[in-house]
Amino acid sequence: MRPVLLDFHGYGLHSYGIAIAVAFLVAIFVGTRTAERTGENPDKVRDLCFWLLVSSLVGARVLFILTNIPDYARLCHEEHDCWRAFKVWEGGLVFYGGFFGALAMGVWYMRRHQMPFWRTADILAPSVALGHFFGRLGCFAAGCCWGAESNLPWAVRFPSESLVFEDYVARGVLPATAQVTPALHPVQLYEAFGDLGLFFALSILGRRKRWDGQVLVAYLLGYAALRFTVELFRGDAVRKFVVASLSTSQAIAIAAALLAVALWWWRARRSRFSRA
């Protein structure tokens, strides 16, 4: 766990930023290769991926800021750090914000460039899961999006330069002289390897699908189940809750799962009618 991978005379190369960059590069590579295999134009898919990158980063950060407005207002007022909201390299991206931001951009872009939406979405869905795998490894390296305290044998302790350690000290849970955090669930790894499994499952489905859109809808449903489950083991206080112990991401996951079920029924029904 190294939040700063390399340090050049005070200028750090953050592990989280590197992981995000790797995530997008790998996702673009896999997406364009899949486009070539399925007979779609890889150049169009590659150009689309650039705009999906921009819109997903903006959407992910905007949703994080919106759910943490009081904290950023306090930092600006009390610590005169009004630029903290723009320090993406320190962590603070909400996946669902990025996903729906990219989805909105994708719909607009594909209509403008006359690309088949459902077929293209099926091409890119496995890439999203694979990219998310690398992104969560970056979360683990930075010590953000951490888990609840645990005494399980695979629980992990984060060092003093991690974000979770800083949070524990700021809340008075740990003294500043401590070396590591208490043992925590490695929820970043839970989700990372869940995403990796989802990537392989979606890749297999992509070769056997019965109707366009099936891979995208399967991704929506599979990730919703994964995210809802992982949230049960999260421990970061920065998360916001809709009601009681239902986090914002869990509420979005429920809505996404319901949407996926409705889309599955609609797309499968249309496919049956078109073959009749």
C-alpha cells in the first residue's frame, strides 16, 4: 500500500492516478480489440472511448462533491483549502457518477455518429468491468474507500501516509504517533476481484448473447449486486446514507438492478418478436 509511488523532490506520482490511467488504457485496448473481432469500426470506438473517459471522470467527481458539499465548504472556510474538491489524485471518485456520466455521453455521441447503441454498449461493457478492477487496486494503494474494522485473517492495516490513517487521526480515533490503522476489511480488493470475475463472465456472454444489449444489462445487474454487497463491509465515514444504514451507492445499486431487470425483459421480448 503506497499512496505515492514515486517522489520527485516533493512532487509525488500518486498510485491512485497511475491506476486510473492504466484502467482507461486497458479498457480502451480491450474495447477496440473487441470491436475488431465483432466487425465494428475500431477507430470510432476508440474516439468514443476518449469522450467516455472525460465524461466519466467529470461525473464521478461531481457526484462525490455533491455528496460531500458540507465537508468541502468546511475545508474552504476553516482551512482555506478551496481547491481540495479538484484534487482528484487524492481519491474521491464515485463510480456510479462516472458510469451514468459516461452513459449519457455515450448515448449522445453514438446518436451523433450513427453508431448502434446496444451493440456498441455490449462491446464496451466488459472493458468497464476490467478498468474498474485496476481502479479499485488504486483505491487500495491510496487507502481510500476503506472497510470496516475486522479480525479476519486477511484484514489489512494501512500505513500513516494513507487516506484512511489521516481520517482516523482527524476523528481522534488514532493518535498522530501511531504507525498503522486497525485491521480493516480489504473491501477495495473484494470489489476489484469481483469486477475481474465480472469481466470474464461478460466476455463469455458477449460471444453467446442472444440479443444486442444483453451484455450491458448483465453488467448493470451484476455490478449492482456486487456493489450492494461490498457496501455492507465498508467503513469510511465519508460515505453518505439515504436512510438508516442504506448508503447512497446501495440505493443507486437497487435502482440500477431494477432498471436492469426491466431492460432485460424489454430487450428479450423485442428479440423474441423480431424472430417470430
